Amino acid sequence: MKLSHLKTFLKVAETGSFTKAAQELYTTQPTVTHHIQALEQALGYQLIVRSSSNTRLTASGKQLLLKAGELFRLIDDIKGASATQEQGVQGALNIAASSVMGAHYLPPVLKVILDTYPHIDIHLHFGTAYSIATWVQDGFVDLGFAPKAPGFSRLQFTPLLAEPCILAISSSRYAEHSAALEGGDCANQPFILREKGTIAHEYAMRWLKKQPWFMDMRAPTILSDMESIKNLVMEHAGMTIIPRCCVQQPMDQGLIREVKSDISPGKINYFMIERANEPECRTVSILKRLLTEIKGV
């Protein structure tokens, strides 16, 4: 029996709907159904009866609802006591991250540390996949968060995120060149890319070299960080190939459009990087625990 399945059961009982439970848990309805079925199989009895009009708990389901509620209240009490003890932890949290991880993945976790552990000093360094792995290996930082760089067999890489890369352009520029772009022709578009040696640059060039117009395109403009690339694209200066999370907000605001392609630029995998078989300090333990609680690592 898994706690995640019990959490799903409680949410279905609370909302009275598999669909609403999926929405509030930020997952899919098939996943909710799988969790309930796995829980029923583990317990050996039916918990929920579904019909076209409603969802209701069986007698056994009602009993489990009470017991599961007590269990999670106890877990919350234990976490609260642990957090109270940890609030006095002092020290530095020295980490390094790529621009995607530092700007889009870690902030919710770092905010909890800032709010809950006022005596922990956070030092966040930005770098490329290779430089971050080197910093971890040499002990300059405690943890790294970046794509995996080759040649670091002594380091431990834990997968955290697989982020799709997309072709992005400002909405006004898209409207101006829509006929060519929708036909897959980006030959006349200035491209704005990360610098050579980054995974983002490697993925972008791999996609560009597969295009029939590659030899006719102008040399791309190279910038050193994702935020500058996004801002230049929003100024209608050209288009880019970039991890979706970097431009999700302006896309939601209608400022940037995704250019569809028959060939996907691919997904970039991001990892937590640490020195293997080394005792971890309290600040690192807190960060890793919060990653589990907030990000499900």
C-alpha cells in the first residue's frame, strides 16, 4: 500500500469525483483510477462505487476514510515537530544550477527554505552542465542541478526533470511570417541561441542541421542565458529553440507563439548532481527532503 494511493483516495472522497480529484492533484484521471484500483487490490475490498451520476464510498471505504485521515494527521504532526527542531539549523546551502533549474525549477523549494529556515544562507551559482559538474566534483558546491555532462563517473546523477524544447517566436513576428512558418520554412528567421558548449545549443543545432534550408540560414545570434534570449525574442528580433518552461509565461499571455515542426527538437533531461558516498550536511538534507515533498523527487 502506498501513501500516494491513500492521498488520491482521500481527494476522491473529498471531491466526490475522479475528474476533480485529478485536477486538484495535478494529474490525470487514468492515474487516479489506477491508484484507487491498486489500493482496492492491496486491501482486498471495494472502496468506491462509481455510476454515471455520482461517486460514493462503500461501508469499507467510509471506515478507511476515517483511518486514513487519522494517519495523515499523525504524519503532519511528525513533520511539524521535525520542522520545529530544524528551524534553528544554521549554515550555508551552497548549490549550482543551470538557468532552467535555477530560474524555473528550484525557486518554490528555495522559497520554503527562506521562509522556514531563517538561519540558512543560500548561495546559488549559475553555470553550464560541465562547469556545474566540475564544481560539485571539486567540492566548490554541495549539490548541482543541470543536464548530465559526460566524463564524471565519480558523481551521482539523479533524474529530476525532462523538459521539451520548442521553437518560439513573438506573436507579432509569427503573424507577419505565418505563411512560411506554417509551411516549415524558417530560413529567413534570425535564430537566437545559447552559447556553444551548452546542452541547449547542442539540441538547437542538431534540429537546425536536419532542416533543408540550414545551409542558407544566417549565423545565429549567441547569448549566454535563457532570460536574455526570451527577452530578445519578445522584442521581435527573431526566434529560438528553448526549453518550454523558459517561455511558458509569455506564451500563456499571448506574447510568444510556438512554431510547430514535424521534427521535434527533443527533451532535455535535468539531474541533481552530488558526490557519491559522502555524508551530507543538515542544509543539504533539508533541501533534498523538500525536493521530495514539493517536487516528488
